[in-house]
Amino acid sequence: MRVWAIGSQDSLASLQAFRDQLGISMTILHDQGGDVRDLYNVGKGATNSVYPEDWIIGVDGTVRYVNNSYDPVGMSAVIEAELAK
């Protein structure tokens, strides 16, 4: 299984710098036009925010986690559960 991060708001260079600052090693993909984000948008009011969002897409392609605050414990739990599948 592979884990990727996808960013659509910033440049690829700034996304990679953020990844490096956090000390993580996953591949960062740049969704420049927001096409991937739009595929998983569940509608206004549910997740649309002025703040960056963290989304985890499960191995079956469904949204497993959405949050607009940094929650490494919650994200890790979801990722570990998906990796165990």
C-alpha cells in the first residue's frame, strides 16, 4: 500500500517544504486545478472551510477522515486502520 499527500492550495515546492518541516517522508502530489479535491467534495457546509483540510481516502476509495485542524493522533489512527486492511 502507498500513502500520498495531495495538496491543491499551495505550490508543490511549498507543500514539499511543509512535509520536510514535519519530518515525514510520504510523496506529495500537486492537485493544481483542484480536480482530485472536487472528486471528494461532499458539499458546502460539511467540510468547506477557509482553513486547510486534511482528508484521508481509504483503500476502497471512500472518504475516511476529514478535519480542518491539525490532528496527528486522529489521522494516525485512521491511517493505521487503513494500512491494516
